[in-house]
Amino acid sequence: MRWLVTLANRSIQLCAILSISAAAFIFALTLWQVSRMRDEILRVNDTFTSLSQVGFLNVYTNNLFFNAYTLAMMVLLCCFIGCIWALFIKKRTMKQNNNNINLIK
């Protein structure tokens, strides 16, 4: 029975690592795309003279922030939070069970 608990903890830890890694990758990819889009806006639009005048969130970059990748990143972050919460609850439950067993003895 103990190996089953260890296996469950390992799978939750693996899920947490994979979800936070994928979310970080999507975040980095989105920032890279926004950076490229800002460079393109600066190159094409004559009204901007420096890159600091072009914000990250503007009319041109809305489609980079609000898309399926952002939704996937939010779902993965929720999965990560759920995994951390599950590990916390499991640890607390096991501690309570051990205390109850010690009280019975």
C-alpha cells in the first residue's frame, strides 16, 4: 500500500513539473512573439520613433495575448496549482492519520 502512495505522489509531482514547464514555455513564446511584433510595428509605422513608445498590450498585439495559447497556459497553471494543493492535502492527511494511529496505540 505504501508503494501506491509513493507512486501517486510521484505522478502528481511529475504532473506539476510538466504543467509549469509547459506554461513557462508558452509564456516565453508569447513574449518572443510580442517582441517581434513590436519590432515590426516600429519598422512599419512611421509615427513611432523608439521601441519604448510601443507598448506590449496594444491594438496590434491583442491577437497574441488573447488566443488558444493563453487559454492553454492558464489551464496548465491551474493544473500546477491543483497538483501543489493535492500534495499539500496528502501530506496533511498522512500526518493526521499518523497522529490518529499513535493515539490509538
